[in-house]
Amino acid sequence: MLTPDWPAPARVQAVCTTRAGGVSVAPYDSLNLGDHVGDDAAHVAVNRAIFQQTIGAHPVFLNQVHGTQVVSLDASTPDGTIADACFTDQPGLACTVMVADCLPVLFATSDGHRVAAAHAGWRGLAGQGGVGILEASVKCLHADDLLAWLGPCIGPQAFEVGDEVRAAFTAGDPMAGDCFKPQALLPGKWLADLAGLARLRLRALGITQIYGNDSSAPWCTVGNASRFFSYRRDRVTGRFCASIWLGA
């Protein structure tokens, strides 16, 4: 597992899993945490139990739909709640998002009172009218001083998109154009920097403490097959997760 390297308050705990350490067999090998991708349900249950035991907190696994819905977690929030981000101020509840190319973003307030996790694919990141999943998550945290950590995602050398994706971002922010490189031999196709687009959105929200994924090769899910699941690379594959929670 990866442990975020960031100056979060001591009571804030966070991890990002890799594909290693579970019981699932190929092509879901081995710590697949997704129960919606065709893996054996019993294997997923064991993997989730391994994860929960490892972190010593209760992870809530959302039903992510590439939207902008954010849910507040409490002890009664069930797995499968439809949302693409979650937040909590209750100790021992792990805000958790599953990914396999999309970008996981973890948030903590500087006072250590609230944490959040967001699932940012390009649709959720772009949102509507400049309001996407990151903006929705930050609004729910009710804090001026936030830290953000970006986990592994599809990198800028692998994320080929069409004109409609570029337009979804540049319509509200011309600077977003710098995160798209044209494919010379493929008119209308671009290589997109998903993590770079997220950093732009976060800075626009006044967040300056941004850590983790810097768009370099080690963070790319597609290019690191032994470490990360990637839907774009494999189509049939598992899901890893990023989680954040408050200690006692």
C-alpha cells in the first residue's frame, strides 16, 4: 500500500492500495476491492476484510457513477451508497473511493476535524458549469484551509481523448488547454493530463497544499501493470482504492 507523503494533522490517516496483497486470481489479481467487475464475490469479500483489518477503520465503498454527488458518512451509511465522493468528521469511518484509471483525491482540513475522498474521472472532474466533484467535495468540508492528495491515475502519455473532453474543460478555463497535447497523426484526438486538470481546479478553489500525483510516469496506472489495475489497459480488471479517516 502507498502512504501519502503530506503534512496532514497527526490524527488524519490515509492509504492507497495497490493490486498486491489479496486473494483474487487473474485478471483481478490480487487485492481487487471492486464487487462490480466480475470477480468472485467471496474473493472480494475476503479482500475487503483484509483491507479493513489492515487499516483498523471501517471503509465505506460507494457505488460510483461518474457524477458530482457527495455523501456524509456516519455509522449507518451502507456500502453501495450512490455517490462519487464522501466526507466525515467521525473517527474510524474511512472515506473510500475505488479507481482503475480515474483519479482519487483525498482531502483533510488543516485542523484535522474533517476528511473527504473523491473519485474524479474526466466527467466528474469537469462537471457542469465549472462545478464538478472536487468543487462539490470542498463545499461540503466547510473549511478555508485544506490539504489535498492526488493518487495514481491514467497518465498524460496514455489518456487519449476526443475534442469533446477538451471542450468540457476549456469552455470554463482557457488555461486548461495546457493540459491537452494534440495527437499529430490523429486529428481531433488529444493526450490529456487528468492530474494536471485536477491541480488547476484545486488551485482555483484556493487550495495551495496539493501533494501526490505530479503527472510523472510512476503515478500512471496504465504504465505500471504490476502495481495498479487499469481499465484502459486491460478492460477486464480489478479496482484499487484510496481511503482517508480520522483516528481517535
